Amino acid sequence: MPVLDDVSASQSQAQKREKRKLALNIAAYLSPIIIIVIVFVFAPLAIILFFGFLKSGPYGQIIYTFTFENVIAMMGGGYGKVFLRSVYLAFQTNFLCILFGYPIAYYIARFGGKRKILWIFMIIVPSWSSYLIRLYALKTLVGTKGTINTLLINLGLVSEPIQILYTNFAVTMALVFAWLPFMILPIYAALEGLDRSVLEAATDLGATPFRRFFRVTLPLTRGGLLAGSILVFIPTVGEWLVPSIFGGSKIMMAGSLVAHKFTQVGNIPQGSSLAIMLAATLVLILYLTIKWGGREALEKAL
Amino acid sequence: MKKKKRIAQKILWVLSILTLIFLWAPMILIMVYSFSNSKYGSSWEGFTLKWYAKLFTNDQVRDALMRSLIIAGVTVVIATLIGTMTAYGLFKLNFKGKQFLRTSILLPIVFPSVVTGGALLVFFTRLVHIPLGYPSIIIAHIVFCSPLAVFIILGRMQRFDWSWEEAALDLGATPFRTFLRVTGPQLLPAIMASAMLIFPWSFDDFVITYFVSGVGSTTLPIYVFSQLRFGATPVINTIGTLFVSITMLGMVLVYFVQKMGKSST
């Protein structure tokens, strides 16, 4: 009996030692990120969640009384509309990015040949060069005194510059312009990973190219589409620069509303509740995406 | 049949070229205009280099550039270090709450910048009183860059040959020595790649920086934004041209580093 006791005692001791070693390792490798997550991610979120239920005084000071005012203001009327428009614009952008992105991704993957690297390079460079500068460049092209208008007037096609800026069209175009590369790359990666023999099998079995694309290629690249959609959809919902440069004060989006409240008006409670609302909207959408497409898609997207 | 395929290929080619033109035309335009003699920077009136001369003698631009470089430099070093440690820990260790931690790390990337920026601004000004300027900007950048480093490096780790590390440990090397002599060098391409991707992220960030920068810490993107209100200016054209050129150079560099990494493993 004592022998057995000994064994189990040393076993539990070994277990303890293992446990302690694991805790030590976690502390050694993961403490910095845990601190960042707790202090600089969760704490700030908790603060704005708290501030979202407070009142703002006439000079931007915070009045510490609990109120549902901000939440109610969001539900009815103007703010709700802005949120709905943001989600709608994000869906539209996403759809257009797939529509324009799929053909070029497909072309590069199948017919790119030796120039594949060059094609990819031409898509990665815009995605990594300054976002702000790219938007500015697009504005130079389509502005009232921009290149397109100057050209049209010089050619005598129009007498007055056409108004492109501050329209729905301008905002949509700028969103697609900004985020298209982030859709092309994951689709391309998915197409590259496609098993060619499956496609050959489909052809051998008599599928028309059209049918083969919609029944085989498209479903098999679902992962890439999902990853691209996450990369495009999320930043689009919270977009601030595009609506402020291309929409002016006419076309607001949720992101510009939050930024406006925080940086221009200085109404922290309202900004906080709008920010929380925006974050909650995204978390909900993301949760549904993960449930539908698996978390790998999300991590692959990054 | 073959002819049909040819036509399909041609159509796809045309669509692809049109997409590329859409993506590149505005950039090429401002690159051309950066050499134009026009005061407004939105038409062609003869070749000049004077905007570049103006750019390099502009104190505001120089200060903003220095600030951005310092911030991005510090951020890259710290975020890459944290990213490497975290990725290693997440890969090697199994514990309760790991999945939760992974999801939490993703938050700063998936939340819109305005939310992260707003939350950090309130946190810095109302709760902990970290001075707005370098400290707040660098902390904010580390917060949104570290997760990126984690997932880039973690992705590479999953494709690794870990038997080398085991062999080193079996042969009696201390964990520290093993990391220094075996695992570290193997990880180097991944670490370099993440650093090279983080640098432009940090350097280029406008939204979060704008929220937490306070008065007087103008980074380059913030300077560009403040100039945008006055419409097109030739100096921004030159900045844009340099930006794109440097990005292209950086991309080529990343390509070769990755190629190096592939041939060494």
C-alpha cells in the first residue's frame, strides 16, 4: 500500500510541476499581449461602454448621471438611418469588389503564366501604398476641377463641370477603389489552391464551362470569397475618410458620425455610444460569418 | 472549343487590364502632376522639379516625416517582439482560454479604426492621463500592430519543421540557446516579413493617430490630411509619388526576403 501511495503522490507532484511550468511559460511568452488586451483593448472598451450611458454638458463636459438618452437617440431617426446606410454601402461595396475582383483574380491564376508575379505586384502595391494619398489621388481625378472634368470641358463634351464629388456614386466608387485589392488577393490565393484535376473531372463528365464555373470553381473558392469579404466589409462599415472626402456632409457613414462626435463636437458620451453600437454591429456580423464560414477564414484573411 | 476558350481569355484579359487601370490611373496621374508646373497640381503645364525642391525645404513636412519615422520605428521593434513571443506561446502552449485569447487579440484589427481610436482617446484623457503625443500614439500603434505581427508569424510557424528544435533540446542545449541558435534563425524570415508589413501600417495610419495625437504632434498622414482641405496641392503630389515609389521598393525587398526564407528552409 505505501508503495502505491508513493507512486500516486509523485504522480500528482509531477502534475503539479507540469502545471507550474505551464503557468510560467504562459507568463513568459504571453504576458505582454495579455496586458495589452486587458489594459488597452478591454479597459478602453469598458470605459466607452460606461460613458455611452452618460450625459454631455453644454461645454463638452461629462455629467455623471445615468441615462438612456444616447441609445434612444440612436434608435430613432437620423442616426439609425446613417447606420443602415453604412451597412448597405458596405454590402454594395463588397458585392462590387467581388464582381470586379473575381475576373482579374481568375485571369491571373489561370492565364498569368510567367507574368503572375508582375500582376500580383501591380495589385499589392496599391493595397500597401498610403490609403490617404490614394483617396487624394482619386479626388484629383474626379473633382470639380479634376482631370476628368477638365478633359471633358476641353473636348467640348460638356460646358459645365459635372458634379461627381459628394454623390452616392462618388462614395461607392471610392470605397471600391480603396478596398478592391483586398478582395482580389484572397480570391486569387483560393483559385491558386484549386485542385486542377477536379476541374478536369467536371469537363470530362460533360459540364459546360459555364456550369463548371458556377458548380465547381465558385463553391470551391468560397473560403477566399469569405476572407476577402471580411477584409472589405469590416473597414467599409466603419469608414470615415471616404465619406468625409467624397461624401462631404451630405453622405455620412457610421464611422464619420463617430469621428465627428469625438473630434469635432467633443461630445464623448454620444460618440461613445455610437462607437459601441458600431462595434456591436460588427461583432454580430462577424459572429454570423464565423458561424457560417469557420474561424479559419477569418484568420486566413489576415 | 479552343477558339471559344481563346475568346474567353481575351475578355478576361480586357477586364483585368481595365481593373488595373482603375486602380492605377489616379496614382499615375498624381505622379505625373508632381512634375507639372501648375500651381494647383491638377493639370499639366510643363516639366519642373520645383515642387520636390519645395518639399525638401519644407520644415513642416520634415518634422512630420521624422515624427512618423520615429513612431513607426519604435512600433515595429516592440510590436514584432511582442508578436514573436505571443505567436510562439500560442503555438507551443495549450491551456484553458487560449481560444478566447486568440479572439481577443483579433479585436483591435477587426474593430473599425474610429472605435479603437475613440476608445483609446477616452481612455488616455479621462482615465489614465497618458500625455497625448508620442506616448499615446506609440501605445496606440503597438495595440493595433501587435495583433498583425502575431498572426503573420503564427501563420508561418504552422508551416515549420520543428524537429530541429526538438533535436537541439534532446542534444542538451538550453531552451534559451536553442532559441538563439536554432529556432530564432529559422523564424527570422517570418519576423522580417512581419516587420516589413507593420512598418507601412504604422507609418501610414491616419485615423487612430488622428484621434490620439492631440495638438502639435502632426505625423505625415495628418499633415497630408490637413493639406487636403485646400484641395490639390503640388507638394502632396510629390509626397504621393515618393510614397508609391518607396512602397514599390519595399515590396520588391519583401519579395526577395521571402525568397531567401524559402530557399533556406
